[in-house]
Amino acid sequence: MSKPAETEAETGRFRPPPAEGIETIKRALVGQPMRTDAMEETLLRKRLALPIFASDPFSSVAYATEAALIVLVGASLTSLHLVLPISAAISVLLAIVIASYRQTVRAYSTSGGSYVVARDNLGTIPSLVAAAALLTDYVLTVAVSVAAGVLAIVSAVPSIGHLSLELSIGAVVLITLVNLRGVRESGIAFAIPTYAFISAYIVLIAVGGVKCGIGTCPHAVAPHPLPAGAGAVTLFVLLRAFASGSAALTGVEAISNGVSAFRHPQAKNAAKTLFALGVIAITFFLGVSWLTVRMHARPSETASVVSQLARATFPTGTAFGFMFWVVQITTFAILVLAANTSFQGFPRLGALLARDRFFPRQFANLGDRLVYSNGIIVLSGLAIFLLWHYDAKVDSLIHLYVIGVFTAFTLSQAGMVRYWLRTQSGRWRRSMAVNGLGAFATGVVSVIVIWTKFAQGAWLVTVAIPVMVVLFLAIHRHYRKTARRLRAAGAAVAAAPPAHTTIVVTVDAIDAATERAVWYAREVGDTFHPVHVPGRHTDPGINARWHKWVDAEPRLERLSPDEGQVDAVLEYVWRLPRGDSEFVNVVVPELFKHRSLLEAVRRTTSFAIKLRLLREPGVVITDVPLVAGDAPTGERLVARILVSGIHGASLRAINYARTLRVDDVRAVFFAFDSAEARRIRDDWQRQEIEVPLEVVEAPFRDLGDPLREYLRSLTGDGTTLVSVVMPELVVSGWRRLLHNQRALYLKRLLLFEPRVILSSVPYQLR
């Protein structure tokens, strides 16, 4: 290995190698990985944070007024003017919520989302209800916003109406890719269309307002209007219209969830951004509702209310006729980008839940671009499923909307009331009154929304939220049980007597892979037990060849093939003593013609043996792969134990590694940042573990490149082989989804790594 590579290995600092193939495509779409310590560079200024976090509330202008109108028209055509007082009431509610959340972000300067506030002040169950409600609403926000955006384009170009679903899915995929590139990049990409939307609507409201103010108010034309009802406008109808128009409040909480994304001082900048959001959203919402009443716009099957206002304000053939297209295009853009609010909120909330062990741990992992990639991808998949299921129809999706966000609003504000009572800091009485008013108002709206929309499909959300809470609790119970078992296992391993290993080598043929397996067995132990199970392609003279090859000892033991090759090996292992101090190391040699995963999968017998042995306590599975043409043996063997922490599984792997007759045995930890490196060193010294520890920096949060570089720094002399010892948690059923499957990734990664032998030390969780 060249000197530069050795220098990087010695310092523990690695740069990602040039990407190839699929990796090249990934880098083109997502960008180059960023170091963990570059997080500060991704923090947002207010002018970039506004388009990222506020696009959802802004976009509500395009459909909140229309959503209320649809309910009113369904009752009576004479009730359209009532949309203005309803919009005013909703605007007052929005102002109350904005004021409440400004206080929340000041009190919780890192994350003031509903989940965190409810967790700290109301308890576990209310906080999980808030989390479930928000996660549900985030998914619906993506589906509704994108579908509404596509509707805006279809209103202008009806000939592409049959492509609504395809356009919606394409928009979700595009937003997903932009967000995977990082928070800062998404802000830059979304800033231009967001500010273009703000400018277009200022012009629309200003020009329309002037025309109506001087007595030349145009009359909006509604092609294919929705049929009007002939009934009375009852209190229930008004409440339903209010509930539908309350979609204008969606997305307000995203800033409180993402305070940590702002530049310092984070709380102050987040509060200022919230204020700007409130002023713009309320102005636009009231402006559109006022123009709707004055221009007599009404819901249509083919044209949105906003498009009717734009066409009336900027008629075709006039000097400003082009503004119709500007309004439509920017409306489409903001509706699609409104989904971006969810792409900021859902992954961050998922990460918080994952850190508290109520969500799969994978959601807490940062991706290449310092964003929570797993949350982004899962959100995208769920939204695409909803769009497909409801054929991207806004009127079908809208009934599922709003319940989640108002439930979260209520719990967050109630939690803040408890916070002020508990801390009594600053002007706590005034603050408590503001949050109390917010809790009361949003609580009343929550009841109204559930009552008025339950039969139209809202029951799905009211059922989904408690089901999700039960799932959160089940996940938390599994993680707590796993942690308790690993702690207890650590004490058991520490108290166990000195360990001993019995080595079993499975011999299917006498070839170069078997030669390496025998060399390894002799390097790590005094004796070993070679076993052979005859099969259809077995060499009939294998016993005689073995006897000559090893010079008589040890004798190759023939196992009965009556129950199959896998069961024969298992039965042999069952006869050997096993436990925390008695390991059985089953060595499985595999000779490959090429470095091909497909060839590895086709080796059904060896794969089945390794898979079945994972379930057996006290068994270590050592895979000895060799590609034809590689040297089977070496002059020296070293052992490296891959550890992710100090617990029962890693201590057991260390206990096993100490039984190997190898001079150079070390543990290796790959640290994603300096704090993690410092923590593992301190824990290692505190536990007084005798095996030396090496800490290698992995600032790009991927083990693959640093691990290969580290191993190649050992095997680069061409004479050294490395025995990689890896602890592996073995879980069954749905619980597999709750673990990172890092062991499976490393097995695939190292399968064809030259001069590397991989030993898996399973720890069964049953």
C-alpha cells in the first residue's frame, strides 16, 4: 500500500474514494458526503428558513378559502358571502397559534415541537399522541399539497388532466431528491419560487383590491361550477366550513420542530420567522377570501377559485394578462413546495422519537448530507402510496386532513401552560394566558373537526393515532428489554470463568479455501475438528486425500447425510459443550470463481449452515471466503474486534477473541464525531477492559470506506491476514426492523475483501 494511504490509516482520517457505477449516480443526485462537524455550515438564515418552513402555511391560501366555499355551496348558493367572516375567525385563530408558538420556541430553544413540549410537561402518553398526530398530518400534507398543486396546473391546461397522478408522484420524487441534498440546498432551491409566489399574490390582491375599491370589480367566471344546494345554512354547516378552512393553519408547528436548523441565536431567529409567516399568511388568506366574495367566485370542477380570481383580475389580451400564468405557475410551485415543510418536520420528529426509543433507531441516523435520510425516504413512500390510493384527488384527501395538526396544537399549548405553572419564570402569568387561550381555541377546533368530518373519512385518522401510540409503546418496550438484557449479559460475561473455544471446520472439498480454513484453525487454536457430510458431488476419495494432505492428523470425521447436510452439522454442534465460557467456532470455507454476490447466494448449503448456526447459543460462525487465484495462507494473523459500544454482545465477542491463539488482538471503534470518540475511550478505561482499543474517525458516518482502508493498512504487506470478529444481535420477527442490520451490511462488505476472515459472534435476543 502506498505511503499516503498508510498515513491516512495511521491518523484515522479517511476521505471517501472516487464513486463508481451506482455510487456515481447517487453522488450526482444527492451530492458528496459531508463531515459530521460541518453541521454548523448547514444552519439557515431567516430569509432561507422562511421558504423551507413556511411554504405550507403560505400554500393554504390556494385551497383553504375554496375548501370552506365547497361546504357552503353544498348547503346554499346564497351563503357564499359567509366565507369572509369564517376566514376572519380562522385568521384570529392563526394569530393566536402563532403567538403561542413564538413563546414555545423561546422556552425550548433547541426543539419546541409538540412532542417535546408534551413529553416534558404532560407525560409519555400525551406526547406520543402529539407525535402520532403530527406524523399523520405530515404525510397528509405532502399528499394534499402536491395534489392541489397539480390541480392548479390542470386548471390552466385541462388537456393534461389524465396525467394528474403521474405528475403528483413525479413532484414528490423531485422534492425528495432536493431534500436529500441537504437543508441548505433545499432552502436555496425553494427560495426563488416561494418569494415569486409572495410577489405574485401581493400583485393579485393589490390590483384586485384597487379595481374593487374604485367600483370596477371584475366578475369571476367559474367553468363547470359545483352544483349548489337548496337547503338552510345551519350551525353544523358553518362549523364544517370553519373546519375545512382551518387547513390554513397546517405547517405552523414546523418551525418549532426545526429551531435547531436556524443560525444562532436560534430561538430569536425562529420567533422572528414565525412572526413573518403569520403576517404574510393572514394577509394572503383574508385577501383571497375578500376578493372571492367581491368577484363572486365559486368552486368549480375544472378551475380553482384562485385561478378564477387571477383570470378576472388579469384578463386575456390585456397588458397584464401574463400575470394569470404567473399566479398559476407560482401557485403550483408553492403548493408542491408546501410538501417541503413536512420533509423538514417528519424526519426531525422521527429522529426525536428514535432517540427516545419510541421509533426505529435508523431514523436517528444522519445521511451523507447531514439530513435524516431515512425519514425523508419513508415520508416520500407513504405520501406516494396515499396519492396512488386516492388517485391524487384533493377532495378525497382533504377529509383526512387537519385533525392531526390541531390535536398536536392543543397538546403543545396545554403543555406550555403546565410549563409556565411549573417554572414561573419571567412574565409567566401573561405567557400562561396566551398559551391557555391557544390550547382552548385549538381544542375547540379539534372537537369541531372530528365532529364534522368523522363520517367523510376523518375516522381513519382518529383510529390511526391510537394504533400508532400502541406501536410506539411496543417499540419502546423492545428497546428497554434489549438494553436490560445487554447490561445483564455484560455482568454475566465479566463474572464468567476464562473462556475456551472448540474449533470445527466443515470440509466440502479439498481446495484452496479449505487450505485457508485449516491454516486459520491452526493459527487460532491447538486442535480442530474437521467434519464432512457427503453430498451428490462429493469426491469419493476425499478421506484418503485428506489423510495424506494433513499427514494423518486430525482425522476427517464423516457425518451421516440422512437428515441433510445442514442438520448433520447442527447435530454435531449440539453434542459439543457451549456457553458464555465455552465457544464452538464453526469454520465454513467457500471458494469462489469470481467476486460475485450472485455466486455467493447460489451456495445454498453453506449459506443455510451459517444462517441456522446464528440461532444457536455459544456458537461462533467464521466465514473463510477465497476467490480463485488469491493466496490461501499467510505468514501472520491478527485479530480485530469491531465494537459499537460496551455491552453484553461486545464483551462476549471480546471474551471469544481472547481465546484465540493470536498475539495481536485489538478492539476497533469507528467514531462519527469527536464526542463519540471521547465517550468510548472514557467508558473503555472505566470498565478496565484488557484488550487495547483503537478509535478510528469516520466523519462521513459510513463504516464501509474507513473499515476497508483500515483493514488494507494491515493486509497491505501481502503476508498478513486479518480475523475480523463481529458481535451480532440476532432478533426474530418484526423486531428485525428495529435494528440497523449493520452486521449484514458488514458481511456483504467484507465477503470478498482480500485476506480477511470474518467471525460472527451472535447474541440471541428471544
